Amino acid sequence: MCEYVYENGKKCRLKAVEGSKYCPLHIPYEEGESLMGEEIKNLKDKTFQRRLNRGQSYFEGVYLYDATIKEYRSEKMLVFKNSQIKSLVIEDSEFKGLILINSTVDRVILFHSKIEVLLVKGSTVFGLNVLQVDFSSNISVRDSSVKYLMLNSTQYVGEKAEESYGEKSAKGVVEIAGLRDVRRIGINTRYPLLRKILEEHGVNVSEGGRRTVKVNSLIIRDVSFDAAPRYKRQVRLSIGGFSGNLVLENLDVFGHIEISWSNLKSPEFVHVLIHSNLIIRKSHITVGPTWAMTVLPSLPIELTVSGFMIIEDCHFNNPYAEEVFYRLARTSWERSGDFERADEYYYLEMVARRKARLKARRKGLRKLFDRFEVLFEWLFADLTCKYGTDWKRPILIWLFIVNVLFPVLFFVTKSVQGLSSSLSFLDYEYFSIVTATTLGYGDYHPIGVGRIIASVEALFGMFMWAVFLTVFARKYMR
Ligand SMILES: [Zn+2]
């Protein structure tokens, strides 16, 4: 009889391996190998599969090599506690959940399965891969050492969270908390090695199987990354094709955080420090009014990016949020001395601010006044020179208006008189330039409505020169 004693005091009661005190499941690797050689692998696997087929789903203190579980159906939780497993692959299965407690597993692959719960706690896992999994309650990986964590094509398929007295029941939550030595967390990201690893374990992932990772909340909290100099710079948190509420809390990331193709609902950043860059691409950032009042004001303090910040092709439903994100991006580029990029974000920031002013809740005359102000700002600051970031634009506008628009106006209204009785179009052109530059030689002069047009042109010409000089100086004479 096996002498392994369970935590509850009961004995194992399986038949022991000859020459050992333990059964095939509980015999440690070295002892088994010295007694039986390679044959121990077979025996362990056979015993494990037989126990599984008999409805046993609780494994404590077991030593396993490659445990592969296919098309497993069960109403019970599959539990591994205080166990050592080289690789655990679960494929095409439908069961209540997988629980790993205080165990050491080199690689866990949970693939194409339906579960309620996944819990990893107090364990040491090198690679944890959750791929194409439908879950109906929660996924939680906490207080463990996980080097590579991949969550691809995984969705919450439970009922919509019920709201009672404003308190949401925490269903559909993926929680990654209290992890140590992390090198990479990837949500729906391509990872060149992953395919190879899967193939090694006999898992065939079809090409078309990519889905958005859809959850109510993805919480990544208190994660400490691998600080070994060799891996430090490679540390990454990549999120792609994710939909839900993203909460990043208490993170100190040496490398990058990349978010792309995602729909971030009210993202929260609490004490997040990124030593390299933050890149958000092709994503929608959708926030509610509560978010704008609580999370937004503290965002510049809570989110610190030491490198640069890129926000590309993103859509915001709230101009205040848009303004703050673009401002963070602008200051990051200013810090690094790239004023060209900083200007791009400055322009976006100003446009967002203008939008925010239009959205401001004001009434009556005040609102009308605001609208006019915004219109003027658009006309004089944006249209003429993109808030002082584009010096070519005032020149082009000036050339077009002075050389085409005004000559045509004078020509059509026949409102210029000169020395000769018949004027060619070139004469109108000449008159227009003389007026716009306020030279005023006096050989031609406007009559009738031409006086008004000429006055406007003189004002326009002077204004645009001033704009051009200012913008040019701002750009090149720092
Ligand atoms: Zn045993």
C-alpha cells in the first residue's frame, strides 16, 4: 500500500510500486526512474488516466510527466494540489474547472475547452497558456510565479452581470494578481514560440480560430516582473483584440505595454510605472461619466511612462479623456526632445479640447457665446496653421487666396480702376498682391464694392504673414 498521507489525514491506499513505499502517482521522479527507468513514465500516465476515467478528479502530492487530457467531461473540479507535473495539456474538454494549488508545472495548456473556473494559486508555472476557452465564471491566476502567461481567444460566456444596488457581481473577471518573475503577459498576441510549443504537445491550432478576448474585467494587479538583466528589457505586456474593462494596478514594467485592436471600457490605471513605452493602437476607448469624474483627474499621476507614448488610430467617446491621453503623449515626446512628434499630439490635444468645449453643459447666451468662440478658434487657429504646428499651411492658403480668389473677385465685380481703361487679368493679380502686402503703390485703386474687398484682403494679408512668421519661428528658432 502507498504510504502517502493526504492533508486530511487519509492514506492513499493505492498499490505501491515494487521496491518503493509509494504508488505510481506518488513516487517521486528520481526514485521511480532509478527503480524502473523510462518505464515509469508509462506507468504513471496509465495510472493517472485510469483514475481520471473512474471519476477521480482530486490529485494531491502526485508526480506526473506529460499529463494529456482529451475530451474530458465532468461535473467536478479537476484539482492538482502540492503536485509536480512536467506538462499539463487539456484539450477539447468540458468540465467545471481547473484548480492548481501549491504545485509546480512547467507548462499548462488549456485549449479549446469549456469551463466555469480556472484558478492557479501558490504555484510555479513556467508557461501558462489558455487558448480558445469559454468560461462562465472567473479566471484567476494569483500569488504564483509565472514566467509566460498567454490568454488567447478566450471569452466569458456567462450571463450578463446582474446589477443590484449598484454593485456588480464580479463575474466574467480575469484576475492576474500577485505574480512574480513574469517575463511576458500576452492577451491575444501572436507569440512565435507558442505555435512550436503547442505542436510539440500535439495541439493543432487552426488558423481561423482567433477571437477577441471578451470579458467583463481584466485585472492585472501587483505583478512583479523578471528583473534579471537578461530579461529585464524584454518584459512585455501585450494586449490585442481585447474587449472589456481593463484595470492595471500597482505595476512596475521595465519593458513596453502595447494595446491594439481593443475595445477598452473605462480603463483604469492605478500606480502604473512603465520604464519603456506605452503604445495604444487602433483601439476604442469608451468611458462613462463616473470614470471621467473619478479616474481621469488622477490619470497623469497614476500612469507614468518614462519612454514615449504612442496613441495611433484610436477613437475616444469622451473628449476630456482624449485630451488627457494626447497630453500625456505630447509631454512624453517633449521630454525625449522630439518636438515634431510632440507637435502632432499637441494638435490632437487642442482639437480634443475644442470638442470638449462644445460638449460642455452650458445654457442660453453662454452656450451661444461658447459656440462662436469655438468657431473662431477653428477658423483662426486650426484652419490657418493647425494650432501653430504647420507653417506650410499659411503660405499655401496665402498663395491661393491672394493669387486666385481675390483677383477673381475683383475681376467679376469690375471694381478696380487704373491708368489704362482696359485691365487684363494680370493687372487684377498685380493689384491683389499689392493690396495683400499693403504696398499700395496707387497706380490702381478700388472703386465701389472693391473698396470693401480690398480692405478685407489687406487685413487678411497682414494676418497671414503674422501667422506664418510666428509658426515658422516657433518651429525652427527654439
Ligand atoms: Zn499514492
